[in-house]
Amino acid sequence: MESELQVMGLNIAICDDEKIIREQIKELTEKEIPGICAGLYETGDALLAAGKQFDIVFLDIQMEGTDGIETAKKLRQREEDTILIFITGIREYVFEEFDVAAFHYLLKPIEEDKFREVFHRAERELEKRKSKRRETVFMKARNRSFSLEKDSILYIESRGKKVEIHTTGETIEAYASMNEMEGQLGGGFFRCHRGYLVNMTYVAEYDSESITLNNGEYVYLAKEKYGEFVKAYMRYLRNGVNADG
């Protein structure tokens, strides 16, 4: 049975400076979804210049010009939902990849069984994200009550007895405690500081003191929460929206 994503098609980019790798991934992708047309790019600069939005990007790390990590950072700034799958011949790069919210990685030479596993996990993640966009949370503000799509929330900031909900379109003040918001939002959000609750969908980078979001904003990360956040974020990247699983 075809998945909804297979029926509607995917926008896929393959970026690698080795033609043989580009063609191999293209062939493997077409095996999984016959008839799909993937965009092929030799450099990170060419991928960025295309100006397109992709569902899945296979991205080589070591390339001339703008390397894979820098390309990923620039993609994250404009395409927060793109699933990044890195291609690398060096296992040591794997840990660095998570700093730019890589979904997974493929080691060269690419094994067909491993590719199939990672590709189908990426498909399932896209389906989860599409489902998550429809989830809403009910909020109460001073003069109105309203429903808000969870996926539109970047982060929540504590303001005494109220909270500021920073969304992709506006900042909303509502009457709620951080504990209440944490309970309502559930998996996919992380209490990174007593005053901040962040949507892990929008995490672009992080260090021991802060988390940078796709739009360039940042929230504080309490030092005592760092280890817990890294583990939760790794689970989120591997398992999707339910970071508690």
C-alpha cells in the first residue's frame, strides 16, 4: 500500500560533488518511489542558488566551496522543515551533524539496505510532521480564547503569571503557567530553562548555554539541563515528534 507521501510525491535534492554518488542515490530513490524526480547538485552553492524548498536533502559534508555543514546552516535559516540526511566518508563527522538538526547520515560507500532504512524513516517523519501541524492547543488571553497550531509555536517565554507565545507569525500573551504549557504541549517541546519552553522542530544549533532557532532567535539553555536536552533532542531526531519515546 502506497503511503500518502508516495501518492503526492516528494521534493528531493541530492547534493554531492561525486557524480557516481549522486547517480547512486538517485537510482536508489527511484527504486523506492518509481517516477520521482530528484534534483541533482554538484555543490552546496548550487543547491542554495536553486532557491527551492525540499522535503528531503541528501547532503555531502566534504565539498569545495560551501561545505555541507555550512550549506545545512543556510538551509535551516529558510527551510525549517527540510529533513537533512548527510553523506560522509568520515564517521567522526556524525556528531557535528546533529548541531544542524540532521535527521540521519549515510556512510560512504552507501549500502542499499541502509539507504532503504533511512529513507523510509525520513518518509515516516514527514508524515508525523504533517500530522503534527494539525494539532492544536487551546489558550486563554485577556479578551479572547483561541486555538493555536502547535507547529506554529517557536518557543514560549515566562512572564510572571503570564506567558509570551512566540509563533512564526506573531507574539501572543496568554494567562498560563510554564508548567501548564509544558503539560499541554507534550512531546516535541523541551523545558530548556525555567523561563523557556522550546519547540524542537525549530532548533538550528545549540551549545551549553543557548539554543539558536531557524529564524536566528535564541533561548537560554540552563547548564544543568544541557545533558538532558541533548538526549531528548537526539531522541526527537531519531523518533520524530514524540521526544519522550
